[in-house]
Amino acid sequence: MLAVAVLALSVVSSPSPNPMTAPPRHISAPLVSPVQLSKQAQAGKELFGLRCASCHGIDLQGSQYAPSLRGVGAANVDWWVSTGRMPASTGLRIEKHQQTPMFTRAEIDSLIAYVTSVAPGGPPIPPVYPSTDTALGRQVFVTNCQSCHGAFGQGATVGYGYLAPSLLQKSITDTEIVEAVRIGPAPMPHFDQAQIDQRKLDALVHYLSIVRTQAVSKINYGGAPMDYGGPTSEGFAAWALGMLTLYGVIRVIGTND
Ligand code: HEC
Ligand code: HEC
């Protein structure tokens, strides 16, 4: 992780040519030529060569533009690609957001097959089991996630220019949530079984699916959410209301002479 941070720093500090337009650099001989790739992994290798190798290297060794993918594991590849964060459009470590993925499910599976057969290791895609324990889920959320993602999961800035995105976006899936929890896309920490065991994780996913459904369909059981505009618009509304009231009071008690 330190290596990634150092790499990211060096990438930011040296203005480097855009890898998408830069001439192809020399690619060293494949590290894993003895590995017999399955048909699926072979398809993944071709896709990887087209879309990922310019930054991550065909041998997953990384480059000045991007970290090594050796041993990152299925959950990492799945999360970064299916949230649409990868393939990145620049090698700079700028914030990447949830967006429509570029690949189909089968293509993502083939990329995972390639990366994990060339360099095994790392977390597998974590399972999610149905849960109905809303109270436990809320407790897990409040203890571990609220400090960054906000009291309702609406998202918040977390310093150093990072944003903890809203967890109320319609497009976020249950699997993406458990993957994020287990891999911890920096600066988000990762949580292992000892911190959040399977039962708590399932409850957390259940709780988040409830708040997400409520937010998406704008159901609200209390307060005045003001179209989920967040604390800035709420604060402005409170200020404007206060000033108007004050103005009214001054008009009533004030005299003109
Ligand atoms: C233009 C350069 C670029 C391209 C193309 C690209 N990536 Fe990345 N990738 C990055 C950068 C930069 C990071 C680090 C991002 C961060 O940490 O915020 C990264 C991070 C990742 C990570 C997380 C690694 C870790 O250790 O946490 C995975 C997995 C990944 N990329 C997979 C892919 C796959 C699969 C493709 C092809 C579909 C791809 N990337 C294409 C630049 C790129
Ligand atoms: C230290 C602050 C921090 C904590 C604590 C934290 N997160 Fe995050 N989280 C982030 C940041 C920052 C990102 C964005 C990472 C990126 O885009 O590379 C993120 C991203 C995510 C995403 C991806 C959302 C998307 O737009 O695709 C999910 C899901 C998520 N977090 C869930 C959780 C859950 C569940 C917990 C509690 C178990 C949690 N996070 C705890 C900071 C945090």
C-alpha cells in the first residue's frame, strides 16, 4: 500500500504524458508464459492488453501511471471495473467515481480470470447472504461507516481532497458494498472478518438497501430532508428563514422617526 502511495505521489508530482496518447513503451517478456491460461483467461488477456496494459503492464507489473495488479485478487478487479472506475481515462490519481461500467459481466469475469491466473492471491469476491437484522445493520454502519459517509450515507468530504461518495446511489449493488468493505479502496480502510464478520456484513447490506430504497423513492419518516440537498442547503434555508423573521420583527417593533 505504501508503494502505491509513493507511486501515486510521484505520478502527481511529475507531469507525465497522457498514457492513452503516449507512444507504446517496450513491454517486457511475459512473466507467466509457463502458465496455461484457460479459454476465459485468454479472452481476458486480450481485453486486458487492449484496455488495461497501457497503464498496468501486460504482466500486471504496474508502471509510472498505475499500481501493480499482482495478487490484488478477484474482489479488487471486480469492484474497480464494475463500478466503472476502471479503465481510468488518465493515469493520474484523481478521484474516480461510480459510473456505467465499460464491460459486460462476461468480460469482467474474463478480466478477473486473467489477473487471478497470472498472479493468484488477494481477496475473492465476498458472498452476501440475505439478512433482516436492520438494528444490527444500523449499528455496524454507525460504528464503522458514518464518520466518513455521513449520518444517512449521503456522502461527505473526508479531507486531503477526498470524497466519501453517497451510498444512496441507485446504481450501487450489494456486491459492490461488500467488496468495498473487504478491499477498502484508499483512503477507505478495509474491514476484515474480525472487525465485521459475515453476519454483521449481511445486516449492514440489508440496512443500506433500506436507506437506499427510501432515498431513491424519496420516502422519509422524519425531519424535512429538503430533497436530500445536504447540510449546505438546509443551513441556507435556516439562515434565510431566521433573517426573514428578524426583518419582520424589526418592522413590527421599529419606528420611522
Ligand atoms: C489510464 C491508466 C489506467 C488504465 C487504462 C487502467 N487503470 Fe487501473 N488504475 C489506474 C490508477 C492510476 C490506479 C490507482 C487508482 C487509485 O488508487 O485511486 C488504478 C487502480 C486499479 C486497481 C486497484 C489496484 C489496487 O491495488 O488497489 C485495479 C484492480 C485496476 N486498476 C484494474 C484495472 C483494469 C482491470 C483495467 C482495464 C480494464 C485498468 N485498471 C485500466 C490507472 C489505469
Ligand atoms: C476513512 C473514511 C471511510 C470509512 C470509515 C468508510 N469509507 Fe467507504 N469510502 C471512502 C472513500 C474516500 C471512498 C471513495 C474511494 C474511491 O472512489 O476510490 C469510499 C467508497 C465506498 C464505496 C463505493 C461507493 C461508490 O461510489 O461506488 C462503498 C460502497 C463504501 N465506501 C462503503 C463503506 C462502508 C459500508 C463502510 C463501513 C463499513 C465504509 N465505506 C467506511 C471513505 C470511507
